[in-house]
Amino acid sequence: MKNYAKLTPEGTRDYLFEESDARRTVERRLSDLFKSHGYRRIMTPTFEFFDVFNRESAGALPESMYSMTDAYGRLLVLRSDSTLPIARVAATRLQGASLPIRLYYNQNVFTRQPRLSGHSDEIAQSGVELIGASGLRADLEILTMAVQALETCGAPDSKIEIGHAGYFKALCASLECSAEITEEIYDCMESKNYVALGNILDRLGQTPITEALRNLPRMFGGTEVLRKAAAVTKSAQAEEALSYLRTIYERLEKAGLSENIIIDLSLVHRSNYYTGLVFRGYTAGSGVTVLSGGRYDSLIREFGADLPATGFGLHIDDLARAMLSRGEVREKTAAQVLVFGEDGYETEALRQQSRMTAAGTSCEHSVCTDLECAKQYAKENGIPRILVIGEQGTEEIEL
């Protein structure tokens, strides 16, 4: 049998030094932001019962999940999404809690990515969920925090695209086609595979609705997009979605955030639980989506509690890589002092190191068995001074 002890599984990797520092920096900044807005941390299990995710609204296929069984043979999966477990908690552990409930998280999710896709199977996420609040005020709070989250991570030229799940659903509902074809259209739009989308629409013939769907990828910008869209379809659901987007955009414009916001009517999430406003965020230094979220007013009902909710998640790894590419995480600087204890003075050397670090001096304790070894180590690691603790007291050596 081949031995894989020196490899990491496909879709995973080790994070060393500055990479780890960048991840922790992003997590810390986001946690501080969320806590300052009244959000409280939640941690859900790394693995859950399959039933938590086995629902049409999840938008995930069972084969994309990492599965296992517990001691009783019950099917478990590694957490592939953070919102679904939090919906479970809201409907059970937090049942009867004062509303709204503001929660934030820092945890990994796991999903099988296509081979050679370049995406990790283990993804570090941070995000917020605002539960038990519906309407304009809640959506504005979440969107404003999304802008602030990207700014907090030092993301330059960050943009957030906003759309509405109701508008796309209204167009698809007007199509005269099977549920399977509608699902294909969803997949093409979500993955931005517009060539395949065009082929599907060609088979459906030329109608005002198919032309509207064909033109959706070009429907992005400011409020002029909403005027164009309103002229295409007259369904009440579509008009309501467009009106709401206009109101959201105008409020954000008043708050001075319109430069960060782009209306994109082709925005579709693979997760089917979104019911209203949906959005995604991008930043310079990263070629992928670093933030995504939206309103999901029906999801928690599936777990037994009728609570509206909205939220967003951020991809920590992508934000950290962008931060590294901008040179915002520096390599660890060398210690100022190496403390070496002669034989019999090892404990005193450790106490001296503790006193110096408490006073603000960056220093290391030497584990070398002799002074020459300690000098060599200090030179190799750029440490300019050695403090020798021994029978003659304390001696300082400049290198």
C-alpha cells in the first residue's frame, strides 16, 4: 500500500509563517468589527448529521460533501456551509431568545471541489448572521457591514455587487420549460457560463423572457439598469424586486457608499435558500469572490422556527492572500536578545527571558548546550545580542 504520510490530501495545504499570520490578522480584524456592532460569537460542530444539509434549499449535492458515520451508523458530514448549522441553532438552542439575534463566526467549511479547479476543499470563513429581523433596516445594516468588513481587511478598490433573488426567479417562472431546464439556467447563470446559457435559450426560442435572460449578464451598473429591466417584464414579483433594489441603492448613495456598490441583475447564488437581496464582494489583489451573502427568510422555518434572516460570509484565505500580495504582512523580525543559560543556570535564564519579555523586549531562550552553538544560532537568525547567565553573573555579548 502506498504511504501518504508526507503528503496533504488533495484540496488541502499547510499554511506557514506569514500565511498563518495573515489569516489570523484577517480573522482578528473581522472579529473586532463584528463585536463592535453587537454580534456575538458562535461555533458549530465541524461535523453534523447529514440531515442538516440534505435539503433542496442547500443547493449542494451529497457527493460534494465529506461523509462518515458515527458509532451508531448514522450518516455524518463535515460542515459544508455555516449558515445551515446556525439556522439549526436558531431554531433549537436559541428558540425564544430576544430578537434580533446577532451572531458571528470564524470556522472552516469543507466541500469537494472539481479536480484541477484550483480551489481548496477546506475553506476558512468568517461571517455574520442577523436573525429575526426583516426589511430595509436589517438589509442596510448587513450591506454596510459588508463594505466595512472589506475596508477593515485593507481591501483597496473593493466592490459589492447587489441583486435580488426574486427578480431572477420571476423571469424563470415566466419561462415555459421543465424544471430541469430551469435548473440548468440557474447553474449557467451562477457559474457565469454564458455560452451554455445561450445554447439553452436558443432551444427555447426567441421570446421577451428569453431575451431578458440572455441580456442579464450585461445588466449591471447603477439605477439605469433597473429602468432597463423594468421595461422587459411586468410581473409583480419582478417589479417588487426592482423597486426594492432601487430603494437600497438610493439609501446607500445617501450614506456615501454608492462608489462601492454595483447593481448586477445576473447575480445568482448556488445556495437556493436566498429569498431577497443577494450580494457578492470583490477586491483588488484577488481574482475571486471574497464575500457573499443575502437574505434567507424561509430557511430557518425548515428547522421549525419561522424567523427571517440575512447575513454574509467572507473567504479568509483569499483576503489573506490579497493582503500578502500587497505586502501588508511583514516577515517576522529577529529577536533583539538571545538568553543563554550555562549548565546549572537554565532556570534562571528562563526567568530572565520572562522578565525581559514582560518589559517589552523581544527575546528568545537558547536551547543550545554550549555558548559557541548559541552564538552560531544568533548569527544565523539575525539576533544581535546574547545575554549569558552563569556563575559569573550576567554577561552581554554583542555580535
